[in-house]
Amino acid sequence: MTTARFPRLERARHRVELGFDNLGGHALFFWRALASIPKAVTAYPKETLRLIAEIAMGTGALAIIGGTVVIVGFLTLATGGVIAVQGFSSLSDIGVEALTGFFAAFINVRIAAPVIAGIGLAATIGAGATAQLGAMRVAEEIDALEVMAIDSVAYLVSTRIVAGMIAVVPLYSLAVIASFLASRFATVNIYGQSGGVYDHYFATFLIPSDILWSFVQAIAMAITIMLIHTYSGYNAAGGPAGVGAAVGSAVRTSLIAVVTVTLLVSLAVYGSDGNFNLSGG
């Protein structure tokens, strides 16, 4: 009776119920995947090592250009150069272009390198994981693993999470170094600023603890990205078209998650004042 009299209200209630069901399904999957990490490391070490190599260097045509390593490196090189260009141009308008080194040390570590590296990870590691698991799901390979009494979540999902956590450390190291080098090259070699001036302000305002927290942020991003993408691939349906839709949905969600993780970590670590003071005498 209520459905007949208030169809819009009933549809809204149904959407809310589906939303809570999906949220619960995500939470249960994420908990099971994280809880299975010890089993994945001890029971499937060869698969974990294989995935680490695959994530870092890629497979097939992607391996020719170095896989994720080269992609993340080029992304952060370009970003570091843009930061130098925009920073020098903006600061020169007020006569303090000497602070471009500070700009590079501050923005690269806290914002640019984590976000760009996270986007690169989502577009390469994450999308690949979703496509692989989605193809296995529609081909009923995951069902075959379950029939053979193999824990498919531990073997397929948890191993990929561990591989992403391990592979992100050298990948992110490359990203940070590339952003630093690009910023210095653009400022010194293109705009002609003295290398000593740039290095002085860069070293003065580069806080070592910021780099440590930046790595923590990168690991948190890797875990979040792998959880989102493995869930989408593991639960894909609808044949090849469904796998493609799952990849697109996972990439969109992970891009939002990258920015959200950056915001939450920044608020948790630096607070509202940014843990930063710029003063002169």
C-alpha cells in the first residue's frame, strides 16, 4: 500500500538500503583482505614476489618502458618542473623569487609528490589489478580456486596488497627525487637563479620529518588504492564490458581516495597551522 501511494519515497528507501548493503560488503571485504595478509605472506611467498616484480616493472608491452617506475617518474618530473615554473613566476611578482627553493621543498613533499604518485599508482597498479581480477572472475577462475580449497582472497587480494605496500617505497622514493631534481633544474638552468641560493632555501625549509610522513602517506595511499581496485575486480560481473566498467569505477573512486588520504594525513600530522613558520628579520 505504501509503495503504491508513495513510489518516490519507496525508491529512495530502497536506494538507502542498497547503499548500506554496499557499505557493509566493502567493509567485510576490506577486513577479510587485511586480516589475510599474514597468511598471504607465509603461504604464498612466491606469488607475492612475482606480483612485486610485476607491479614495479610491468608486464607485456608496459615492461618495455619500465612499467610503473617510468610512468611515476615522468609524472613527478613534470610536476616538479611545473612547481618551479609557477613558483618562480609568482614569487618574482613580489620580488622574493629567491624563495623558490622553499616553495619546492614545501609543496613537493607535502602535496605534489604524494598526490601525483598516488594518481600514477591508481592508473597503473590499481587499474591492472582490477582488470586481472575481473578477467579471472568472469572466466570463473576465482570459483575454480575456491573449489580447490584455496583461499582466493588471501591468494589474489592480500598478496596484491602486500606487493603494493612493498613496491610503493622505491617507487615513491623515485617520485620524490624526480620532483626535487626537476624543480632545481627548472629554477637554476631555465630561470637562471643561482644554484647556491636555491640550495640554501631548499635545505633550510626541507624538514626531514616531512619526508618520513610523506612515505607514511604513500603507503596509506597504496593500501587504499589496492583495496578499492581489488574489491572492484574481485566482484566484477557482466563479462568483458563489466570488467571495463569495474576498472573505470575503481579508478574514479581511487582518485577521490588519493586526495582524501592526502587531506586526512595532512590534518593529522600538520594540524591547522601546518607546523610551519616563515619569518624574517
